[in-house]
Amino acid sequence: MKLRGILIFTIGAVSLGLTFCNVSPGRPASTYMETPSPNPTSEIPHDTTLVVEGSSVGPIGLGNTFDQVVEILPVRENYDEVHDKSSFKSPDGAVISCSKVLYRNSVGGKDDVDLAVYFDDGDRVVQIEGKSPRFHLQNGVSYHADLNDVVNKYKNAKRYSLNGSGAGVAGDKDLVFLVDESQGIAFHFQYSRQKKGMELEFFNVFRPLSHFLPQTCVTPPQKWELKTKE
């Protein structure tokens, strides 16, 4: 999708119905994640730049309906995208599905928020991915934080690599994720040539104690691999 950089999986690997799931380094691709629908978030913080583990990214909360989301963030023609749940067969014959998703794209200036909001079959939000220079957590973690700094604040988080996602990304380094499933938060890191290391690019919020996958699905030839902390 536009404003996300280079597509990170091969279009030829998917059926026509899934071409809408093609993504950039900010949109790792499609192993299906089944997550029970959470109850609608009871209260969304007034600070629309705040990310809350297991609850919300800015004004969007887990459990919100699709109608509630588009009431908060109306879909803008030529800027935003909505794609229905799609599926395809992987080379080993397994059927892989990607969730319905609403992409909210930044357009520059004060509009600096990128969001991907994923819905279950009941049209409720099950996962939110967000990027903005203004996004932050109450513990001080913010956009472009160093990987080691976030590791120090999330001692129980596990580190994963999305193997095969690095083509065209700065340094050709695969995307790295720090995932704390107990708190419902995942941090997506990309390589920074300036820092010569990994920096935080996207925040991901999902239901605590559920299984996290980027975009709710990972598509071959990419592979989701647990890494030993370095």
C-alpha cells in the first residue's frame, strides 16, 4: 500500500483475492491467527497519541465495531483502504487467511498517523497497528525508540524475526518484533542506517494472552521465527 515502502512478499504467491493483503515493511505479510473477540474497550484515553497495552492505539480500541471505527475515522476516498478477509493456498497446500483490514494512511503535515485496524468475522477489532512520531506509551516508550531500550522495559517479551521481509528495507535487514503476549503489545522494529541498529517503527496492540502474528497472518516464503535475545 502507498506510503509504506517496498512490498514485502511476492504477489505471485497469492491468488487475485489476496493481492490486497500485499504490504510494505510496515505491513508484514500472511499462518492465520484465531483470536476470540474481546469485549469492546470500556474507555479510550482522551490522549489520542497514547498507546495502551492490550487496549487501544490512539482513539481506536479493541472490540470496537467496524461502524464505530469509521465513525471515529471516516474512510477518505483515494487515501484510505478497506479490504475484506482473503485467503489463498500456500505451496504446501495449507489455506492461509488474512483478516479484514482498514488502512488509514497519513497524508503529511499534522496528519501523521498511519493505522491498520484488523477485524474478526463479527466485524470487531482484534488487532491494531499504528505509526506516528507522536505515539507513545505511559512508560515512556515512543516512536523510533532503540530496540534495547524497549527490551529493558519488557523483560518478559519474546523477540521474533520475520524472515524474508528485509528486501528493500534499509540495510536489507529483516523486520524484528518484540512481543509481550501477556500484556497484548508488540513492537515492530526496522533497521536504521543512521543509528546502525534497530528502531521502533510500529506499535501493535492485541488481546492479552492471545497469539500475535504481524497482520494476523504470515505468508510463505516469509517465516515467523523466535529468536534468542542477543
